[in-house]
Amino acid sequence: MQASEFKQLFLPLSRQIYWMAWRLTGNAEEAEDLTQEVYAQLWTKRESLSGISNPIAYCSVLVRNLYLNQTRKQRVETTDMVGIHAVDDVHSLEDTMAQKHACEQVMRLIGQLPEQQRKVVTMHDVEGYSNEEIRQQTGLASTHIRVLLSRARKNIRLLFKN
């Protein structure tokens, strides 16, 4: 796709893309950033975009997926940073260090689980995926995912107590 075709097809959609992003984020600055990210993705994929029959639908899916990826990334970074912030009180520093140690220990215990349990508990509890998203990515049945989560959590509790 040439630059002129790209401009004709996707630039008129900028307001609609922005409003989709704004509805998801609830923040004008984040919506602008998300809109720019959408256009950056579109531009890098411009060679494969000529076969798209409904550009606004494609863009809306792209906006939603980029937003979900950003929120998951923020959730994982927040989880990784538990206990790192500065505290003034000695007791809360001790609590924070104990919580960080427990978090590290749980992550080690997750690494000791059988492969399917480890994969499902990591996707659900660490990365924040829903059961439906796990089902789509792994091909496992919803009931099997719940069973694996239950068993994984039970194993972690048992190992953590010992």
C-alpha cells in the first residue's frame, strides 16, 4: 500500500480512533498516545492492509488490543514492583520486605509446578489473563482451566507452608 492510499483510507478515521481510545482510557492524553500507537502499528503493517474490507472495524480491534496489552503490562510491572517503594516507618519497611520475600518465594514455587499448572497460574494470577483468554490461547476447556488453577494454588499453599 502506497502512502497516498494509506492517507486516503486511514487518516479520515483519526477522530473515530481517538474517541474509541478515549472511551477505553477515560483520559485525553492516554487516548492521544493510543491513537498514535495505532497509526504506528498501521504504518508498519501497511503492506498487508490492502486486503482489509472494513478499515474502521480493523482499527477498533487494534485499539482494543493495544489498550489491553498496555493495561496488562502495567499490571505486571506493578506486581513486580510490590514492596520497592520508599517507606518512612521501620515496621512498614519490615512488612514490605517480608511481603517481597513471600512474593519471590511464591514465584519460585510456581516454577516448581507441573507445566500446565505453571502455565495457567502464571497467565491468570501473574499476567492477569481471564479464563476465556487462557482458553483461547491454550485450547484447554474452561473447566480444565479452573481445575488446573485450583490444583496449582493448592500445591503452592502446601509448599509455602512447608
